[in-house]
Amino acid sequence: MTEQQFNEQLTQILVKIENLPETQRKAIMVMARHTRKRDQEIRTETARARDPLDGWRLIQKYRIFDAEARAR
């Protein structure tokens, strides 16, 4: 699911939550806010993990290239 799709669905859910009685709305709104926060944290951590992984892949490609060049 893309970030745009997630935000659209969460917005639709929040609109539906607004129509609930006050007693039910409070608890669900807390969960919805937590969901949005966790999604952002997951996306941030994924991006942070992806950067070193991309660097590692580049190093491995260079090593393969170097090994093949030495073999020739």
C-alpha cells in the first residue's frame, strides 16, 4: 500500500469515526492517531535501513566487478 492510499483510507476512517457517539469516538480516535504515528515511524525506520543496505549492495557490485576484472 502506498503512502497516499494509506492516508486516503485513514482519512475515510476518521470521517466515519466522527459520526460515532462521543463515548466510542474518543477511544477509536486515540487508536487512529497511534496508527498514523506508527505508520510514519515504520516508514522512517525503513528509509533509514534502506540507505546502508544500498551502500552494501554497491560495495558488493564493486567487489564482483573487481574480481571479474582480475580474473581476466
